[in-house]
Amino acid sequence: MSLAKGAARGAAWNFVTVLAERSFGFVILGLLLRVIPASVVGLIAIASAISDLARIVANTGASEQVQASPGDRDVEAGAFWSQFLASLALLAVLLVTAPLIAGLYHAPQLSLVLRVMGVNVVLTAFLIVPAARLETRFDFRSLGLISLGSTMAGGLVALPFAFSGHGIEALMYQRVVGVAFFAVVASAVARWVPPRPPTLKVLGESFRFSLPLMQAAFVDYFALTGYVMLAGLRMPVAALGEFRIGQRLVEVVQEIAFMPARKVFLPVFVAVRHDLERRYETTRQMLDLLSVIIFFVCAVCGAAAGPIVTLMFGAKWAVAGPVFAILTLMAPAVALYGAVNPLLTAAGRTTLVSHYALANAATIALATWFGAPYGLLVLSWALAGRGVVALGLFLNAMRQGLERPALPFLRMLAMPALALCAARLAGWAVLRMMAGQGAFVQLIVGGGVAALVFGAVALSLSPARVRTMMLRLFTALRGRAA
């Protein structure tokens, strides 16, 4: 399979399965939120952020090692055991500190929730290597179907608890069951079993490879989701629950519009890492297409944010609509940063990955700390504004990873940015005129107008670019590109 064909088909399968998974997941979430109050959502948001932070940090580096050295069983053994030992250590820390964390947030229930959800920290160690094997083979179809199955399993377990009045238990067990399902099935599909412990030398090399990536994962997760921990210290837990719904919707938009392609970035960059010209051209072509896609999705979803939230979760969650709409304006930063980590990792510059992740998280922390006390809208605008400032940071990272000037990538974002602004303004104007209409009608008309305006602006400004991108994607999917 050619590189372009593997990447394109992998991204396509990722998109289809992520769309199906998120669609099912939000059906479940919509049902749950109709019976679970905002205060419980806020509590679980804090617990999830803390336990997921430990889980992601403990297990980052294993997948990258396996993909960077495909087929090397010593590397696989070192990757698994280094992350497994790290996960046990962080689980122990979580078990001991749970009461202290609960006291910090003035939420006694948080202690038990943290201890139960801490199980995910160790379970994740058993899915990283088999998932990496499948990614190396570009078998994103199997990965996507497994992920969909894990979402379905967790959701079906959660519903009975929620509707019997046990909202906290529903959200806890949903996550644990989902991770366990993924670990078991991925291991079976990849024909992987935990290997024997490697030598101390191999284990040490694995830790040295992973440490910068673990540091980067710590701050990356904080920048993506974990900053709700900081927000929880500065705003009421019920308000945090409302913010988390808008934030989660933005995460899903990113997962659907960008993450399916981002999953193929690392194997693609590894394949072209020794050819500077091809690395640059590959990066340019991928980001050219993906930036337009993510701007389009954010334009449409942001324009119809209010009716989307109302239809999915009910009128009591309407306050999360403006949060969702504002946070979608972080699209430019997401589009660039999505390529930075795998690009620098493939080039062997994992220390830079850590440095840029830290700088990104620091700006997120500042925006959160100073914006949260003033309410949901101020916090959302502070985070969106921070994304614009971060563009310069990510462009410099692209320059270092490609060893070429990165200014062309900034110019690449100009057209979709203008189209997004025009689409959002058009959607806003239309929805103001439809204030008395139902949410479903507002969704169709507002989202439709935004989509049409975005397309019209893109075609009027860069018709040749749009045609070239579509032709390149079609050719790659059919396997004619080399």
C-alpha cells in the first residue's frame, strides 16, 4: 500500500468510526444528562481530569516507541513494562492523595470516585502496545470498530445506574468498562499478550525515550481538558459542569474534524523523516486540506451551537451553547498544534515536544485562572483569545520540525479563517431573525447558511486550491498516489 493511500484510507476509516462512536456516545450522554444534575457533571469532570491525567502521563511513550521501531519485540517489551510500572506508581499516588484532593475541592464524594476511576490508569497500559501494532499496519478500521465497541459497552452499563438515581456511579462505571473492553479486544485482534520483563538496559532505554513524551502528555492533556481542574478551584462546581459540556462538544468537533487524520501523522512522518523535501511537501499537503476541514466544521457547529446543545441535552443546558460557540474559535491553534507533536517526534526531537507542550499549557493555565472567576463567557473568550496568541508559538515549532520557514503555513490559514468569520456572522444574523422558531429548524437553517457561506467564500477566494485539494484526496483514497 502506498503511503498516501494508507494515510488517506486510515484517516477515512478513523473519520467514519469516530463519527459513529461520537454519535452513539452523545445519544447516551444526552440521555444521561436529562437525569443527572450539573453539580454531578462538574464533580465527575474534576475526577476524570485528574485520573485521565495520571493515565495519559503513565502510558505515553509506549505507542510512539512501537511505531518508531515496528516489529521490534524488545522495544515492545520495554514500552509495555516501562508504562505499566509508571501506571502502578501513579495509581498508588492517586489512592493515597484522593482524600486530600477531595478536601481541596470541598467535595467528600470525590475521594471514592478518584479511587474507582484510578483503575483506568493501569488498564490503559494493556491496550497501548496492541493499538500501536494496529496503527503501524494502518489497520485503523479495526481500531475504530474497537473504540466504537468500547463506547457502546460503557454507555449501556451507565444507563441503568443513571435512571435508577445513581448518577455518579453511572459516569464512573461508564469509563472503567469502556477502557477494559478496549484493552481486551485490541489485545486479541493484535494477537498480543504481555511480554516477559526485559533487561534493565532495555527498560532504561524505554524510560529515556518516553520521559520527554510523558512530560509533554502531562501538559498536553492539561491544555486540552485538564484545565477544568484549575477552573474547578475558581468557580462553583455546577458552573464547571455547564462549562464542561461546552468544552466536551468542542473536543468532539476536533476529534471528528481533525483527530482521524492526526492518528496517521506519526507513521507518515516516520516514513518521510529522512527526506526533508518530501517531509515538507507531505506536511503542507495534509495541513492544507485538514485546516479547511476543521475551519468548516467549526464554522457550522459554532454558528448552530445553541440549537445543538438544546436538542442534545435539553433546555436546562442552554447556557453551555455560547461556551461551545466561542471555544470553536480555537480552530487555528488546533490545526497547527495537531501536527507539531508527531512531526517533532518523528524527527527525534522529543525534548522540543515537551518544551512546546509546556508553553502551550502555561498560556491555557493563565487564561483559565484569570478568566474563570468572571463566569463562563469570560473564561471562554479568554481561552479563544489565547489560541490566537499561540499561533506564533506553533509556527516556530513547525519551522524547527521541518527545518524550513513556516510562514507559508500561516498564509495557508488566511482563506479558511476569513470563510469561518463570514459563516459565523451569517449564522448569527439568521438565528437572530429566527428567535421564535424551534431548535431543530434553527439548527438546519443556521447550520445550512453557515455551510453555504463558508463554501462560497472559499471558492471565491481560492477556487484552484479547493479543486486541487479535492482531487488530491480523491486520488489518495483510490490509491493512485505514490
